Amino acid sequence: MNRFFIFGTFTNAMVHRMTHSRARIGKAIIPAAGLGTRFLPATKATPKEMLPVVDKPAIQYVVEEAVAADLSDVLMITGRNKRPLEDHFDRNYELEEALTRKGDDGRLARVRESSDLATMHYVRQGDPKGLGHAVLCAEPHVGNEPFAVLLGDDLIDPRDPLLSRMIDVQGRFGGSVIALMEVAPEQIHLYGAAAIKPTDEVDVVRVTDLVEKPDAGQAPSNFAVIGRYVLDPAVFDAIRKTEPGRNGEIQLTDALRELSHRDADGGPVHGVVFTGRRYDTGDRGDYLRAIVRLACERDDLGPEFRNWLRTYVTEEMQE
Ligand code: G1P
């Protein structure tokens, strides 16, 4: 006898959740082909992803976040001048040998951390035609299973595990899941903006529409898309059908808009509303705030740095 018959009273949504194939999500895609113009001249010859946040490149936090959510297969979408990214996640035998000779085990461990972290893969985007196009470059690697996308500019505090929550929500609701954060109305034009409806879980909403970087007064809400996505592979076809949008680029938001109107085949799209700590390391002010906060919280640097900061701020306020 059919189990749905036995229990009798399931709603369509419940049946969908129960019968949805729960492929384990194991792959993370990190688009890293951007030019980093906001940080020139620092990014003239160095990828923006390599800029240090305290003493680790910003991109390492992002890979660590993927690994913490059990995604140890990482594909980076790179472009020209991005070789240092590959070198950072690879072994550096000369350096390791020099540190071994010196008996500097602490630094040796720090150097090896990044190469032992995950199984790294790289593919070049070629033409920088936008975020949607970058994600499409991952299709041969991803195949036909749900996967995660992490944008390098968004740094999520490791104590606020957003990605695991999104994977959990995708497993139960199916379709695709994006991360949303409420921002001030004057900030929403910098992001994808979502039209949403509540669900019976307090931090989960149904996304009913999306607009990439809306003009002033045109945003459907103040809920901004932040750079974490758990996507159904149907997104690849949706991207292929997506016309160039904002800035003449193939936008991931536009492909997701299409999925948000579906009940299956890549949809529905749900949003996990994030209220934790997030830094936009692509913005100079937020980049500085991330460094100050993370430095203050470090056991090795924090106590001395906090003391200095207190004195500095007191002096500043007296001027
Ligand atoms: C991208 C997305 C946008 C999203 C943002 C989050 O824009 O296109 O929808 O809100 O990331 O950081 P970018 O900031 O790369 O222009």
C-alpha cells in the first residue's frame, strides 16, 4: 500500500518535500573572475580575492566556510591575472622546506592549512559576461545535482553558519535557496532585491520575484540578495535563456527570477533571512571594519590591538 495513502492527509507541499530527491550537496562554486576596480591600485597586479583580512586572504575565509558546511569540492571560476589564487591553495614546497629547516612549526602549519583545505578545481570564464555567465561555466563540473555558490566579496562570520542552514532548507523544501538580508532602503539599489511571502519557518520566506539592482523607489522590498546560493541544476538552462540585463551582463538574479515563478524544475525559490554578521569585503569601508572586528576577536592579536584601539578612539573623540 502506498505510504501517502496510509497517512492520508498530506498537503501537496508536504508530498513534494518528501518525494524530492535529496542529492547530497557536495560542490561549491566560487566565482572569482571580477576585476576588483574598487581597490585599485592594490588590485592592479593582485587579485582582489587575495587582499588580506588580518593575515589570511579574503578568499580563504570563503573556502573555509564551504568546507565548514561539508562542501569540500570547490570550483573557482577565474580569469586573467588570477594565478595567485591557484598558488595559494597549492603546496609551496620551497617555503615549507625553509620553515621546516628553521623548526617554525606554527608558520608551517599556517602555510599548509590552505592547501589541505579542500579539493580545488579551476575553470576560466574567458569573457567576463556577468555572474550568471560565470555560474554557467560550472555546469560541466556540477552535472545534474544541486550545488552551492559563494561570492567572494561576502564574508560571513564563521560563528553564524548561514550555508548549512540553507542546505538544510533546500533538502526539505527542494528547489533553490538564496540568502537574504534586510538592508536600509537607500542601500537596496546595490543588490538583487526580492519580493517575499512568509512560510511557517521564521527565517524562511518564499521568493515570488527578484530584481537586480533596482532603480530608486522600484525595489519590491528591502530584502537584499547576499552572496550565498544553493541552486537546483535547472538554473543552468534558465541562465542560457537569460538575456543580458543590468550593465549588459547575464545576471544570475534574472535566471533565479525565472525559477522563482516555478513550483518545480528548479523552483520554488526560498530565501533564508540572515541576521548574523556579514562584511562586504568588496567595499573599502566594510573591508576595514571586517579587519578591525576580526583582529579584535583574535586570541593572539586581540588583547593588544583592542587596547590600542581604545586609546586611539578616545584621543580621536577629544579632538
Ligand atoms: C552580486 C549579485 C547581486 C547580489 C550581490 C551580493 O552583485 O548580482 O544580486 O545582491 O552580488 O553581494 P555584485 O555585488 O557582484 O555586483
